[in-house]
Amino acid sequence: MSDQPLRKATPQEQFDEVTRGTVDLQVPEELKKKLERSYSTGKPLVIKAGFDPSRPDLHLGHSLLLTRMRRFQEFGHQVIFLIGDFTALIGDPSGKNAARPPLTRDEVKTNALTYQEQVFKVLDGQRTQVRFNSEWLDKLGTEGMIRLASRYSVQRMLERDDFKKRYREERSISLHEFLYPLLQGYDSVALKADVELGATDQLFNLLVGRQLMKEEGMEPQVIMTGPILEGLDARLVDGKITGDKMSKSLDNYVGISEAPEQIYGKLMSITDDLMWRYYELLSSRTLPELAALKGQVERGEVHPKQAKSGFAEEMAARFHSPEAARQAMQAWEQRYSQKKVVAEDQPLVEVPLAGAPTVPLAKALAEAKLVASGTEGRKLMGQGGVRVNGEKVMDPKHELPAGEYLVQVGKHKSARLKLS
């Protein structure tokens, strides 16, 4: 058994926690009934999530699904981390406009090992079953594969958005691609899944699994899909968090294998609005705890920077250790509160605090004539064009306490700011 104690919660409390941030939930009432039955009988639900081992280098966006799996684990449910070693040999478009290239068995094996090394930074290893779908799909054979293919018509397969688009545009769709949703659906039959988790681009495949279970006379799985996590540069626009998805190619990501100092520092650069989005989707804090924290911030009892630090420290601790996270926080604080900054050749500009404990960075930039106005300063921060002591600051509301800082605006403007 795991050293981590189970969380005691009613079925409704479990439902609220495991569904937070959900995009698709089919069907809510079925999930409630499953949770109530599990609560009364003591028999855990079987929670399945499949992973294609073709992309083993994970970032915070990938951990969304793992976080939801962890929440189920904390209530005592059985999580199955399914590695699609058989289906990875086929390749799945997953919403793309072309099929992914299939992998060799050696490539799948190597990637699967890397996956396991990373996912247990989030999942409780002692409460996780790691399975490979080759266990049952290899045994299907030619006859079994043909029987499975007979379950779905071509017309129904073309209801999948990416297939429909490619067919309409007269672009190639290989026959083997039609097998992928069927094989993924058969995984749910083999595992007798109560719930299957996935991303929004997997909804069609998850629905196939639900249908196959019905045809087998089994209680169908509940389907839950989650959102795609916005990157570090996302911000609030017209009441909605807007921005590109987290991606290494866009350099707006937090890698779960990065050093704790990098994880902490990157998360301290996000806007306050994005912080609450990340809190909801990724934090282990309960919804009532988050509501209480947000209320404290809104009433001025807790500074937004303190709330953000709590989240950054939680993530660094999750992927490393509490001690490593604490050291990362201390190192960050030391950099930002230091009285002197290396770079004596830069011009020194004094900005008075006027009795206040902090000053908005945008205002300080304007007073130092590094930007034309505070509005321009906030805009540049949102675009990632401002660095303080070498760290990118993207929160337009970011404030600085008394001290001396090296501030860089764009590629050509910099100065030492002395706040006192």
C-alpha cells in the first residue's frame, strides 16, 4: 500500500473534485451512480487512461491528465496507466490532418520506459497499474481483428472530424487508421473500465469504447475529457484566458523534468489570472481551499505574489521534493530582493516608493523612461518583452519591493532600478 493516506469524501465531494476543469463528461449521472456504488460497497472504480509512447518528454500540459488520475487515486480508486504499445505501431492522427508515422517495437519499448520514469512524479506508483495493450491485442489475431472491424461502418468512422475533413478534401486516409479507434475501444472492454480519461481530441475514440462495451453487454464506461493547457504567455482577454497551448516549440512550457529552480521561476512569471486557471487544473488543493485563497487575495489579506509562490512551490515539490521546492523558492526570493545587481556599467535610475511597500513594475519602467507609459509597459510584459534580473516577467500587475534590479526592456533598453 501507499504511504499517502486516502482522502475521505462523500460521492458528491469526489464528483466535484474529479470533474473540475472537465470539457466533456458523458454521462454525469452515470458517474455519480458509479461513485455512490463504490462508496457503499468499498469496491474501487477502474479508471483507465491510455498513452501513446511516441512523445515521452513531458511538460506541465501533459500532466493535466495525470493530475486527474491522481485525484481518483486519492479517493482510493484503481488507476490503470495504459501504454499503447500495440496501437503505437499503427499510428493515430489524433485530430491531425495526417496519420502519425508508426513506431518500431524497439522505439515503443524505449519510449515506454521513459514515460514510466516521468509519470510517477505525479501518480502514486503503489496505486497505479501499468499495462500494455499488446497483452490482449496481440492475441486477437487476424480473425479477431476482422470481427472487430465489422463492428463499425465506414460512414460512422467518417463522423470523426479529422477523417471527415480529409475525405472532403480528397486527401488520403489509410485503412489501418480506421482500426485505431476500434482497438482503443477494445482496450476498455479488456480492462472493464468504469471511467476513461483523455484529451478533447480523443473524444471520438473514447465514445467507440463506450459503444463496444454496450455491445458486449457490459456497463459502459463514463467518458471524461479535459482541456488543453494554455502556455505561460497566455493572459485574460475579454474575461477569458487566451493564448497558444503549452508547447516546447513555442517556448512557453514548464518541463516536468526541469530543475526545481526553473519550474518555480517560470511559474512566478505568469499573470495572476493565469495562476488561478493553473490552480484549478493542476493543484492538489481542493475547490473549497482554492475559493478561500482567492477570497483572501481579493480582500487584500494575501498578496497575489504569495498565492503564486504557493502554486509554484507545489509544482516544484510535485516533480522533485518539498525540500528542493523550498530551496528553489528561497533562491528566487534572494535574486529578486537583492540590494545590489551585477552590471555596474548600466545607468542607475532611482524610483521612489513614496511610502508604499511595492511599486508596479510597469509604473517603474515608465518613470525610468524605459517605456513611454505604464500601458506600454504592461503590454510589453504580456508579450514577454521585459526581464528583471534575467528572469522574464509576464504578469502586467507585477510589483517590486525596495531593492536594486537590473531591468531589460526588449533587446536594446536596460537600466538598474533602485527602489527606495
